[in-house]
Amino acid sequence: VTIRYDYRRTERIGLPEAVLCQGKTDEHLRIIVAELMTHPNVPVLFTRMTPSQAEVVRDVAGAALNHDPESATAYLHGQMPDREGAVVVITAGTSDLTVAAEVVRTLQFLGIDSLLIADVGVAGLWRLQERLGELSAADVVVTVAGMDAALASVVGGLVGNPLIAVPTSAGYGAAQQGQTALNAMLVSCAQGVLVTNIDNGFGAACAAARILSRRRVT
Amino acid sequence: VTIRYDYRRTERIGLPEAVLCQGKTDEHLRIIVAELMTHPNVPVLFTRMTPSQAEVVRDVAGAALNHDPESATAYLHGQMPDREGAVVVITAGTSDLTVAAEVVRTLQFLGIDSLLIADVGVAGLWRLQERLGELSAADVVVTVAGMDAALASVVGGLVGNPLIAVPTSAGYGAAQQGQTALNAMLVSCAQGVLVTNIDNGFGAACAAARILSRRRVT
Amino acid sequence: VTIRYDYRRTERIGLPEAVLCQGKTDEHLRIIVAELMTHPNVPVLFTRMTPSQAEVVRDVAGAALNHDPESATAYLHGQMPDREGAVVVITAGTSDLTVAAEVVRTLQFLGIDSLLIADVGVAGLWRLQERLGELSAADVVVTVAGMDAALASVVGGLVGNPLIAVPTSAGYGAAQQGQTALNAMLVSCAQGVLVTNIDNGFGAACAAARILSRRRVT
Amino acid sequence: VTIRYDYRRTERIGLPEAVLCQGKTDEHLRIIVAELMTHPNVPVLFTRMTPSQAEVVRDVAGAALNHDPESATAYLHGQMPDREGAVVVITAGTSDLTVAAEVVRTLQFLGIDSLLIADVGVAGLWRLQERLGELSAADVVVTVAGMDAALASVVGGLVGNPLIAVPTSAGYGAAQQGQTALNAMLVSCAQGVLVTNIDNGFGAACAAARILSRRRVT
Amino acid sequence: VTIRYDYRRTERIGLPEAVLCQGKTDEHLRIIVAELMTHPNVPVLFTRMTPSQAEVVRDVAGAALNHDPESATAYLHGQMPDREGAVVVITAGTSDLTVAAEVVRTLQFLGIDSLLIADVGVAGLWRLQERLGELSAADVVVTVAGMDAALASVVGGLVGNPLIAVPTSAGYGAAQQGQTALNAMLVSCAQGVLVTNIDNGFGAACAAARILSRRRVT
Amino acid sequence: VTIRYDYRRTERIGLPEAVLCQGKTDEHLRIIVAELMTHPNVPVLFTRMTPSQAEVVRDVAGAALNHDPESATAYLHGQMPDREGAVVVITAGTSDLTVAAEVVRTLQFLGIDSLLIADVGVAGLWRLQERLGELSAADVVVTVAGMDAALASVVGGLVGNPLIAVPTSAGYGAAQQGQTALNAMLVSCAQGVLVTNIDNGFGAACAAARILSRRRVT
Amino acid sequence: VTIRYDYRRTERIGLPEAVLCQGKTDEHLRIIVAELMTHPNVPVLFTRMTPSQAEVVRDVAGAALNHDPESATAYLHGQMPDREGAVVVITAGTSDLTVAAEVVRTLQFLGIDSLLIADVGVAGLWRLQERLGELSAADVVVTVAGMDAALASVVGGLVGNPLIAVPTSAGYGAAQQGQTALNAMLVSCAQGVLVTNIDNGFGAACAAARILSRRRVT
Amino acid sequence: VTIRYDYRRTERIGLPEAVLCQGKTDEHLRIIVAELMTHPNVPVLFTRMTPSQAEVVRDVAGAALNHDPESATAYLHGQMPDREGAVVVITAGTSDLTVAAEVVRTLQFLGIDSLLIADVGVAGLWRLQERLGELSAADVVVTVAGMDAALASVVGGLVGNPLIAVPTSAGYGAAQQGQTALNAMLVSCAQGVLVTNIDNGFGAACAAARILSRRRVT
């Protein structure tokens, strides 16, 4: 099997192809990394990489791999150049932290700084209201929330920034592995909320990068 | 066909059998009302009654029928005796008003007064915060909301009263005819939110009556 | 990561924030408990805590943790003050006992006594009819049932108390992990049945506490 | 288009092919009836036939058509010979009566007498308990119920006869057009309940006929 | 916790209460068996019992337990008295054999003999046609099939006996854990097919026993 | 609004772009047809065209439109040149005839002859077995069936030709608007059955044309 | 009933509250418009307004109402001030044009110009490739597509702009009223695609306005 | 238990019965293989065979078993005779490779050569466009893709060959274990795409063999 990594993608759309490790066999990962080692100047992001997959990749790639277990991401051949822009990532509960970590680590890989505001669920609104200034100053707000996902609607009614909502699979029963949070965000009573797939912190970070590419100079 | 109205139900559980008109043929309605006319002292509630069904019933029952088109409810043989207790009904948007009206009219039939606070969706939180005093004073709060149903979570985080959440079928697409609102209420991040079927204003009012039957004398 | 526990919640709504352990990493649990140890007078409830998570928390909290494996709950810093009121918890089968245990343990944490009546499914109605006196005397009845959940409808037709229905994920196939029990309770032919999320014994207990806060003095 | 009516089916399995009118165009009905008129000694049952479809068929078949609007059934060329056996059809609410009527009319077409016991939902158990003698005496009990369908479970726990459960599409919201009743019957806590498609009174009657074909002589 | 086994059920409906082991903790099983040991003359059936659960029960019950791993069933205190009647169990593929084994073992426990015809899927119709004589002679035919479940429709068109269809969870993808087989059986083009829950061999056997209780003496 | 009809498609893939009328406003249809009238030599197929839409199109196109109400198709500017190959279209019931007609009319538009064998459902297998010779001689067999869709499995076990299965939305309840037929065909126990969208006779005909483009010369 | 229009929203988030007409009674619309007439300087947008609802509103509002039937939108009290920024709206087929029109009209109401590129579905890729220059120059690209929604993925792989994907309810069967398009967009193989509710052109335009509020000055 | 392998199937339809190992117990596998060993000239294909199942089968069959772990397939008693025809298998991502391997190995078993083109997802269209010549030359194209499955639509718009689309269960969240890919392929905007069950590489290969049986001699 020959792997065809899309090396031209960054040039075309400003974002590199990433490697989703979930569902890949160790053998397939080895073939991919062997191919990637032929281009040592191209930074590559791995997502949903388990510690044991990191071991497998390190066999081929050596020390070059920067793996972070919390977010399950890894960088090969470093990160991309820094970009301007302020992203705030906000979460409803600690169960959403691993997804928020995927957002933050992907942004860092793309060269974008971010601020994480954790644990500000709407059952205690005062926590959110203390942080409104930081939210308003952001170029992009990424809201990570599971279960009823009410945080996205409340934030969307309080600030006018570009707003990306990431549903998470936290919860049980009627949470339906994140489907309820996803649907609730899609039908948010706040206007102009944009939504990603369940637990897709990577996609939210890429979307933020797309928005920052058109950011206003102030 | 012989109808068996459960005349003993009020004595048993404090709530009378009601007649759900939806899905009944005109012929079946006529048979039911003929039976009910034999007990002129028993107040009966009809729900989801269309204006044309009201016509059919009036043919049999005469002026005795008190029909309200907005809530699609009707009273036959008057209402039940007054009960003590304060219920507040709160809605997120005007699309939820017909369901809220079913709550209010059913409560009225059961002899219970209520206050309706409309149009206080969380996309404009200030509207809700102006009414917190009224909410806190209630013996039961009934929250009627569709789409993301975030109102239930926000109210549940602000007040400690018994809280009944009624999802509505407002919205389109991922609102899934109220299923998203239902699920979001069931997984609300606020504690102790209790939920009824979609658009079931009647059930919420009956549940409020059950709770008031155990109400604290102050 | 900084945790923001909502210490003001009890003051606001009479119920403390609880810690849902499911889906949390050991590292996140440690951070949460370290924060909670700074407030040794605030009783905290943990739910869905596995024995191995209890170990992790005990590393930080020491002997202060009261963990019960059947209900998967734990108390840190003791329980809340006693409250008046009589709650009856009733289950259809032994498969529902762990959820019923979560109701009972949460009530106990909240300072509320309860009576558990187990194994009275409607396929043997006589078992239920023997206990009607105890059911009628309750301030709140919590019905825990899976599969067809017919128990909620039968109880709702027999007594007029506030009635909370907790669907469970018992069963297989068309039981759909509790979705069928949930839907059957939502469309119960008994009036005024209120429903929680699947397996959500914690929520049912909190809702009971909300109702008891308005309890009639007799 | 040539129609191929399975004239040999009665000989093979004791039940004739029936014509489901729903979804058929008037033109297709005309072709079918023209074919059937060539066999004037073969009784045929039509189901889900609207009054306007009955008109169309009468154009071709003349007075031979016996159409009943409540059950939406019609007989062409009379009925089948009488069979021995006692079937009881029992319904939870008046909304289920049209489906129950399809059971009764199909049984009559097949030459089987039946007793209809209507309106004995479990929210008023005394109504059911009054009829236990009649239920126990039946060769087959057909339970027709919508919404939570708890009637099937209660009946199944009280009598040991062959028990066919027909879910109906009565109700709204979480009733999901009968899917909830269907699933609740499939996972009934009573043993040996057998289930048909939603609203399929025809199928229940055919199944009863299959069972009666093996009936005990007493 | 006190267990309330429904000892009177056999007297009432001719079928004893059974113990579904799936979802029960070892501790709950021990309590149940201790209770059952107080009635050594009452035969009890356990279903979905894993080998390790059998170990747990044997600790309490001793040699009295007759456990069969293929069907995951066990008998305590022997079987019920023999009943007359011929049941044929027919399966589409080897993947359905464990469910068919649950039918056969439950029938045996209830005192009913049966014949198992395996591996006669409709992709090779000749295998079915060879067995038509045996099928026609049965008092009840139980068809066990997964995936497209076409076997039930073909059998239903060939014989007129009472016909019970048991969908299985065999297959993957669009088989949807047996939901497709369940639905296909419910909408079978053959008349009078009756359906059980997915993989519910126990229920099919109980239903067969209900039908045999009314069996024709020939 | 400017319409961009893909005139080059036939040259590219041998199939022309078609116009799905369902969901189009009359105004949009008029714009489309005005554009198409500029290429009077390009035959165009319209599908799911109601009689009133045919009127609208005739206003613009005049007599050039060949509309067939049963299949709801229309030809503008004639048909495509004749192609070699024998297609057999087979249906389970008369409810499936309109979809089968869409297959036949689309094939005719594409220049392909076909034979329609109607009403050979598996509840009467003898009807199918009479036609095996015709089925075996076909280059492509298109099986159109709703409900349990067992016909596709039985045909697939009897003949080895290319086999396209078209599920239809016939039936009610658990037929789920054709979803059950679709899933049953996808998990058919016969090997190598290929499936189209529900009611998609057009797609089946196009697929047959793709297959005929590689047909064996005999 | 008193209406509480959120007049402060524009000041807070730069977007005014809009009136979703779907699901509102004529009486409710009249009450809303009467309230809005008290603020003649506040431009208001109505969405999903039928022609007959426009009539109702005109009764109260007079000539002030600018209603557009294709997009089902209306402006009351004019539009908002012009904003800078270039939005391109791109659609796959003519069935998606009404949703695209809602995007364009909402943008116009918000003071934003846009370019509509229609009918460039991926089954004819050349149509899309001709317009790449225009797409790349946009500050925001809004992709409107139903059925398989492949257009969003292809566009997302070709350009790096902020990309909003609007699924539409075009199609039938497995299109599932737009749910398939929604899911396909959420799991797009292109990175950073952001998604709105099905048919939610209004939401896409509001999101574009949020993004433009942070637009780069070039 | 007696196994009835359909030895006559190849003669009837040109394809042998295969053994789906998923869901079979080791004991059942042993019985099947013992039966198959009685016909040493009949080549048999096993699918979804785990390495430990291969061990079990080797115990009975010895060296005769050719097992391939990547595709989870095995051949017993060799392969079938060679057939003419060119199949191209094309995949969107490396996550789809195991399903593609099942296609390739099944084709090889059936005596058919194939070419695998991997990793040509539409987010980098240039990769696909480089291979158009090879695609156009194929007698059958099998497209294997998960998530949004856009590859099937793009390929279907570029070439006119018989096109089989195999959805895979790659992805997470809204990918819904391949249901989204399945639905997107079913409603593809390209004409004449035919679809198999999720992950059903075996079925796609069998369908290709059916098509090749009618292949044009050129």
C-alpha cells in the first residue's frame, strides 16, 4: 500500500493534512510515518493518538514526536509559524476538558495562541459573567459543552464575536453520546452559532484558523 | 361501543380523567359526550380540541361547553373547586405560547391560579433576571421551551423551587419536532429538573397539582 | 487547569453542586478534590464513582471519603443537615436496584429519609397492592423501572402524590438502553407523571428535595 | 399491467390474500377488482380502504362490496365459512377503537366471532379487573393499546391465554407514532406477549386464526 | 434488600417467574437464590446466565443448578411437568443458533418437546422445501432469523400454523443489532406473523406454551 | 438566477443530467426549461413531475413534453439512442408499481428495453418460480420491493445476474417509509445485492445503463 | 400576552432579534407587530413568512413591510447600515435556491453584499473549477447543499476561507429531510467546515456577520 | 446440530456460500469446518475471521487454511478458477484500507484480479484526477469511503463505468458508525451509484462478479 499525503494542502488552503489515528492499525501508522519522514521540514499533526500508538510512531520517527496524552495529539517535525489573533476556548464542565485540550493543542500547532476558561457552566451563571470582558476581546470564541450545551446559547446572547460550538459526548442516557448537545447547538436560540462534529476539537481549531486568516487589523 | 369514563379517579388521585380529542372521530366524541351528559355534576376537561370538534361536542352538550381556541381546551360542566398554591409558567418564545396556554387553562380547570411570564429566552438574559423575585416565590415553576430549551437549565441554576420542564415542538430541522428540547431538558446541567412529554401542557399542570397537594403551609 | 466549584449553589437553590465521576480522568479528579479540600465544611456528593476512582480520591482526601459501591456514590466532608419529609422509592425488578440505590444515597446525603420498596413489577400486581398504604402516605413517590416501565402508569393511576419516574437501562434489544422505558414514562396514560434522564437516580433525589422544600406542614 | 392474485393461498395456509388499499392508485384498484370479478366465489378482504376508494371499487364490483368506514375494511364476494373459537379484543382508550375495529371485522371475514371490551386502560385498573372472567375464557386475547401500552403487560400478568399485542399510533411527541408502544410491548415484563406491526389489526386477526386452527377441543 | 419472587404466577398464568441474569450484580444474584432455596419444590429458570454467574449461584445453590453454556440458561429445582404439543424451531444461519438454543431449553424447562431445524436460510430455498412436512405438522413454528429475516416471510407463505418470529442481533452495519430483522418481521408480507423482542428466545418459548395451552386434541 | 445544465455529462459518463422536479418552485422550473429550450437536440428527462408541474413546463416547452402520470416522468426533446441489453424489472406488490414504472420509463428514455414482471411477492413463491427462465436470461435484474423486501433475497439466491434492489416506501408503522426495506436489502442473506435509495427507480435505471455499457457480447 | 422584544440585542452583539414566523398564529403575529410599531426606527427581519402571514402583518404595519416570497423573508422599518466584506453563497442544485435566497436576503438586511453562484454540484466539477477565483476572494464562503452535500467537502479542500456549510432538506428517502446532508457536512473530510441547522440560511448569514465583524482590513 | 452448507450455490448463481465468522462460537466454527472437510474440492471463503478463530479452524483443517489478518479473510481448499475482467478499488483514506482489503481478497478468491488505488480523498482532488485513466478503463469501480463519502459522488460524475459504493464505519460522532456514509452514498448527486452494507467489502466483490459475468467482450 502506498500512502499519498497531500503535501500541497498548506499552500492551497493554509492548513496541513492531519493524521487521525483512531481506527488505524499499527502497520498503517508505520507506513504513514515512514512516508512523512521523507519530508522532515513539513510539520504534521496527529490526533486521537493513544499512548501505545505514540510508541509505535516513535519506533519509526524517534525523538521527533511531541505527544500530549491529555489531548491525545502529537506533533511531528515541529509546529507551523506563528499567526496573529486571539482565541478564547470556554468549557462547561471538567468532562469537556479533553476536547478543549484538543482545540488548544491544535491551535498551538497551527501557530495560534489561546486562552482556556474552564468550568463555567450555566448552572452557575456568575462564573460566566466574571469573564465577559475576556470573551468580548476574542477574535474567535470556541465553546465546548456536552449534555444540554446551554452554554453556547448563553454566550451567543452575550457577545457578538465569531462563535464556534463544539458538542461533546459527556453525559449518559438521553445525552446520546453527544447527539443531544449537537442538536441543541444547531437549534440554539442565539443567532449565528456555528457547529462542529461531536468531540471535534481539531475541526474547531482549523475553523478558527480559517476565520483568523481574514482577521481585522486593529 | 360502550364508553367507560373513570368517574372514581378524582376521589382516588385528586385528578379527573380528561378527554384527549386528537385522533378521535366525531362519532366517538359524540358517544363520549352522551355518556358524560349523564353526570352533569362532574366537570370534564377536553384537550387538543379543534374548533370543528367543539362544534360536534356542542351539538350534544349545548351551551355547557367552554372552549378556548388558543389552548385548544374545553370545560364541560364547569371547573373543579379552588386550590391553594402559586404556579408560575415561563416561556422562551412566542412559538411556545399555545403550549403555555394549555398549562394555564388546565391549571384553571383544576382550580389553581397561575402567572404567565412570556418571551424570556436566554438569548436576552436580562428579561429573565428582572423576574427572579416572582419565580422564587412560586410553589411550582413550569418552564415551557422548544429548540435548545436552555431556559430550563438557566432557571434551574437560579431558583430552588420544584421545576417542571415542558419541551415544545417549535423549530425545524435538528429541532426534530421537539425531541432535541426534550433530550436537552432531560440532561440539563441544572439539578432536579423534571420533564414531561413534548407539548404536554396538560401533564405539566396535573403534575403541579400533585405537588401542590403536598404544599407547605406558610 | 483551574476548577471553579460553585460553592454558592446551596445558598442559591438549596442543593450543592455534585461531581459526576463518569468520563473524568484520574488527573482531573485529583485537581477537583484538591480544590474541595480547601473547604472542609462543604459536604460534596460524588456520583458514578468506580472503586478505582474512589482509590484515587482517597489518595488526596484520606479517610474523609464515604464511598458506597452499590450506588457508586461517595460523600466528602459528611452530609447535609436533616430535612423533613417522607419519600418512597419503588422498583419493578432487581435489575433496577443500583439506580434505586443512587436515589436513596443521594436523598440521605441531602438529609432526607426514604423507604425502598423493591421488586413489585406489574406482572404480579398483588405485590404492589399490598403496599398502597405506604405509597399514599409519601410526600414524593419515586418509581424506578426499566423495559416497558408499566409500573409508573399503574402507580400513577392508584395514588395522587407527586410522582417522579426514573427509567432504567435494564433489558436488551427493543429496550434500547432505556430509551423505551423513558418514552413509555413520558407518554404514560397516568396523569402528571414527571420523568428524569435514564438511570438518573441523582436527579430524581434532587427533584424530590425541590418538592419537599414546599412541603405541606400537617 | 397484469395482476397475479394468489388464489391458492387459502388452500395452502387457510388464509386468503388480502388487498391493502393504502398506497394504491385508483387505476391499480380497478385492475385488481376486474381480475377478482372473474372468480365470484372467492371472498376477498380489502383493508385501509377510504370511502372514495370504496366508490372506485363499487364502479367495477357493484353491490357486491360490503364496506365499513370505521374499520376501513370491505368484503367482496361475502365472507369465509364460520370457524370455532372465542377471541376477546381489549382496548386501552377510545383512540384505539379504529384499530380494534379492524381486528373485529377481519375476524368476522375469517368466520370467527369476537367480543370487544373497550376503554379499560390501566390508569383505572378496576375496569380491567371486572372483566377478568371473560378474558380467561378466551382462546386468544388481542390487546390493542397505544402510548405506554401498559395494558399488555398487566393483562399478560393476569391471564395465561395466547396473547397478541397490537400497538397503535395514538398519542403525540414521545409516542413517536406508535414506536414507543411497539417497543414497550416487545419488552413487556409479562412473559410470552407476541406483537404485531403498529396499527396492524388485520395481522392480529390472521394470527388469531392461525392459533385457532390448532385450538383445543373442550 | 428483600426479594419478592412471584411464587403464585404459575398458578395464575401457567408460567413461572424467571430470573434474567443480565445486568444483575453477583450480590443481587446471591440474595435471589437464597430466597429461592427456601422453596425447594419450585422449579426456576435462569436466562442469560454467564458461566461466572453460574459459579456464583452454585456457591449458594450447590449441585441443584443445571447450567447450559450455549443457551446461557440454567434450571434450579428441576423442570416443570411435561405438556403435550409439537414445536418446531427453525433457523436461518449458524449465527442464530444460540438464540434458538434459548428457545429449545426454555421449552424443555416448561415440559415441552421440540425439533430444531438449523441452517435453512432462503438463499438456498431447497433446504427449506425439504422440511415442509415437518413444519406443517407442528402446533407452533418458531422462526429464528437475523439480518433480513426473510425466512419468516417465506415460511409464513408456505404453512398456516401459528408462527412466532424471533429476530436476532446477527450481522453488522445496517443490521443495526437486530432492529432491521425485527422491523422486517413486523412488516412481513406473510399474514399473521407474530414477533418477539430481539434475541428473546425465552419469550418465544413462553408464547408457544400459551398457545399449546389451547391446543386442539386430534 | 442563472441555471447551469451540465450539457457535457453524456459525453463524459454516457448519462445525461436529469431534472428532479420534487421541491422545485414553478418559477425555477420555468427558468430551467427556458434554458433547455436553447438546446433542442439534447434529450432531457424530468422525474417526480406532478401533472400541475407538467402544465407549467408545457407553457414554456409546448408539445415537445412527453409526460407520463403513473411514473411521474417526462421527456423533453425525445429520447436517447437505442442501446443493446435485456433488463428485467420485478416487483413484489401492486404498491410498488409506480416505482417500477419510473425504472421502466427511465430505461426507455436511455434507449433500453425492459420487461416488467409484477406482483410476484414471496408469500406466494410459485409466482416467482414460474418466471425463473426470464430472470436468468436478463443482463440486469431490478427488484422493486417494500416492507420486508424479502423478494430481493430470494431472487438473489436463485439467479447469478447483476442484481439491483430498489426499496420502496410502501407499508406503514415499522416499515418506516421504506427504511426497513432499505436496511433489509442492504443486509440481504443473498450475496452481491446492490441497493439504491428508497423509491429511486431513476437511479436503478441509470445503474443498469452503467452495467450494460460493459455488457458481454454473446 | 405581552411581547418582550429584545431591543438591546443589536447594541450587545451587533445583530437584532428576528421574528421566526413559522409556528406562530396570526393573532400572535399581530401582537408582535403592534409592539414593533412602537419603535419605528428599529429595523426588524421576519423569516419563514408565508404570503398569507405577510397579509396579516401588513394589516397592522401597512406599506412598511418589504416581503420577498422566494426567500420567505420580510423587512420592517428598513434595513441595517451597510457593512464591509465580501460573502459568496454557492449552491449545489436548484432545489437549494430558496435556502440560498434566505442567506442572501438576511445578509442584505444586515447591510452586507453577497454574490450567489448557483448550480455547481460536484457531479459536474468543471462548473465549480470555473469559479475558484471568486471563491478565494471571499471573506466568507457559504455553501448551501442537500442530499450528499459533497460540495462542502470539495470546496473546503480547494479554498482556505472561512467556510459555513448549510445543509438543506432537498431529496427523499435516505436524505432524511436533510439529516444526511447535515451529518455529511459535520464529518466532512475537509478541515474546518462549520455547520448550521438544516435549511437555516438566516443563521448562516448571522454567522457571516459575526465573522465580518473581525474582518482583516486589506 | 447439523450444518447444511449450500454446496449447490456456485452451480446455481456462480458464487459459493461463504462463512461469516463474526458472531460464531468456536464450537460452531469447528462443526462447520468438519463438515467442509468432507468436500476437499470445494473452495470456501471465510470473512471477518479473527486470528484466534483462524487458530480454531486450523485445528480442524490443518495447513489448508490461507488466512490474511489485514482483511480478516481466509481461504479453505484454494480459490476459484480465474475470471476475465478488470476491477479498480479506490479508497478515500487509510482508515478504509481494511475494508478495501476485504474487497481485494474476496475478488482474488473468486478468481478476479484488481487494482487498489488508495488515499485519494476529495480534500485533495489532484490525487484523484491523476488516476482517471485507470478508473475509466475498469469494468467495475468499487469506491470505499467513510465519513462524508464524497468520493463516490465525485467519481460518479467523472466516469460512466458500473460503480459500487462501499460505506465504511470510519470516523466518530455524526459519522454514526458508517450510517452517514451509507446515506450519503444512497443520495449521491451522481447518477447510478449502487451501494452495499457498511464495511461490506465481501458483498461488493460478489456484486462485481455478478456484473463481470455479463461483461462485454472487446
